[in-house]
Amino acid sequence: MKVGVARETAPGERRVALVPEALGKLTAAGLDVLVERGAGSGCLIPDAAFTEAGATVLPTETLYQEADVVLRVQKPSVDEAARLRSGQVLIGLLQPLLDPGLMRTLAGLGVTAVSLDAIPRTLSRAQTMDALSSQANVGGYKAVILAANAYGRYFPLLTTAAGTAKPANVLILGIGVAGLQAIGTARRLGAIVKAYDVRPETREQAESLGAQFVTLKTAIDATGAGGYARELTAEERAAQQAELNEVIGSMDVVITTAQVPGRKPPVLVTAAAVERMKPGSVIVDMAAGPLGGNCELSVAGETVVSPNGVTILAPDNLPATMPAGASQFYARNISALLLQLVKDGQLQLDFEEEVTKATVITHGGAVVADAVKQLLEPAAPAGNGSAS
Ligand code: NAD
């Protein structure tokens, strides 16, 4: 079976789905690896490195023609999707819930679409396939590095002949995978770190990494399904914002990572909170995107400076800014998923198996994932109970 690695074309995307070090496991499983010319260029991996590792480098058209399975990081563009053919398998972070229309197109083409972001994350044997976690980890690290870079002072306590620099006070909002990595990284840089989340279980995790957990008087337990948070009610949100405003005012750096699956990210840093911060303070909003962010003033993909001198960064796709490190982890994730779907060198989908069932979105000309099917169904006709 031939496995092709596609070159990413989304703006700013520099990752690649497989790195040369990851090829050994796939070739040992009897798979031939093909690589689209220039696929590694975003992370400065030359084609020759793939060839040396046992892959065949091919021009775009030949790769799409020959590959039985196409591996990628991001979902394909319209043009890339049009290159796919019936019976081919596509694996990547396809975001089927955000782009169900693309899933319908892929189903129509007879493509089997497998999405890494649909992995059942709480299943322990699926942890090696959890690309959402591996990439959030990269993002949490890089957010702290960006914050330290934008902050005009030191993170650690520094005593020198020219005087003493106080350590930075850093607040991490949202203690999921990215938040935990951000705590660890900020601590390693010597900052004093506080952290807050609406899931009480995160207190112990934050403390074990050396952060002080922020406890609000309005005790909110918003533990939702699957280890995620639920959306807060309007009252909870107002109480949380009011109390957080006070904490945020005394911080030098705030890094926000809070997300609620399928919802707009919660606003945790209001414009009023930014106003309370000292000039020179820095906010990195990791949740910023088309739906909004955790900071009321952040502009997705941009850096803005508030009238009182607070720099607010809202970086897009942080993992792509560390392409080699992020791709190394991603390659491990996608290889583990692929090997789970392959038996005796051939793809064998067992829909009774949990990972296969969760990640295969289209197959046999149809959308098979229930959540995506529901999004594609036309809205039910309005009830006819009203009097005419
Ligand atoms: P996420 O990106 O969905 O959210 C980040 C954090 O924001 C979460 O901790 C969430 O509780 C928090 N948050 C949401 N609303 C908030 C609010 N209003 N105020 C403050 N914080 C708020 O989360 P994630 O990083 O993808 O991780 C989600 C969960 O999945 C975690 O419990 C994580 O440990 C778990 N997980 C488990 C496994 C596993 O069991 N193998 C693997 C990966 C992740």
C-alpha cells in the first residue's frame, strides 16, 4: 500500500504530516512512503532527507495519482480535494464539524476521510494519536516564549550589580493541555505563575507544576463531558469576569487558553480588565479565532496595543510557528492512527473498533459520522401546530 505525504498549502502552514524519522515504523509495516516534492520545505526538511529515509519524492500530480492513502496536517483546499479519487483514503486534522460541506464533497468523490481531531481523547491507547494534545502542547510553550519576547522586562528574579529585577507575575487562564505546558514553561523561565480554570480538578495539576491556583469567591464548577468545560451561564460569566478583573489588574503577563467545545471561546479578560493592567503588560490570547477570543480586545492573527499600553497578541496557528517540533509530534500521532487502521500492509476498517468508529468520517460514498450527518441534514420543517 502506498502512503503519500501531501505538501501543505494553507496560508502560514509550515508543518508536514510525516518527518523522515517517522518513516521506519511505516516501512516496517510494509507500507511504501511517497512524499510530494517540497512537502518538508516549511520546516526546512529537504526532499533528500525523505529519500534517504526510504521515501520516494514525487511531483504533486503523480503523488495524488499513486497514493492509496494521503496524509496531511490541515484539511485540503478545494483544488486539493478535487485531486482525490474514489477509494483513496485521506487522513489529517480535517475539522469535520467546522466544515461539514467538505465532508459531503469527499464522500461524493468516494474518498474515505479519517480525521485526527475526532480521536476519543480519553481512551488511553489513543493517546499516541492525540494530535490535538500534541499541538496544544507546542502552542502552550510558544505562547510563553512570545509573551517573554513582547514583555520589556525579565521573567526571572535577577540580582545584578546594576540592581534587582523583580520576577514577572504571569497568569494562565484555562488549564487544559496548552495551559499546563504554559505554566511549566513560564515557571522554567522563573516567573511567578498563577492559574485558573473552571474545572476544580485542574487545581492539583497546576499546583504540581508550581503555579498558585486562583480561587474565586464565586465557586464555579463547570466540568462538562469528556474532561472538557461546559459553557457558563450569563450570571456565572458576569461573576467570573468581575472577580477576574481584579486579579488580572496586578499581572504583568496573561496567557489565555480557554475553550468550550463547539462554542465561542469565553471572554475572560474584558476591556475593563485590560484598562487595569500596567503599561508594558502583555496578553497572549491563544483562543482567538473567527468566533472571538478570551480577551475582548484581541484581534485574531494580529498584535494590538491598547490605549493604556498593554500589548495583546492573538497569534494564529501557533504550532505552525514551530514547524519542525510540531511536525515531529504530529508525525508520531498520524503514524499511530494509520498503523491502527492497517493490517498486513492493507487498510482494514473495523467499525466495531472505537478509534476507527470515531475517526472515519466518510466511507463508501457516504458521510458515516453521526455528528457530521446531523450538521448536514436539512433543518426539520417547522411544526404545523399553529392555527391557520
Ligand atoms: P480545551 O482546549 O477545550 O480548553 C482549555 C481549558 O479551558 C480547559 O481546561 C477548560 O476547562 C478551560 N475553560 C473553559 N471555559 C473556561 C472558563 N470560562 N474559565 C476558565 N477556564 C475555562 O481543553 P484541552 O486542553 O483540549 O483539554 C480538555 C480536557 O481533555 C482536559 O481535561 C484534558 O486533561 C483532557 N484530556 C484528556 C486526555 C486523556 O485522558 N488521555 C487527553 C487529552 C486531553
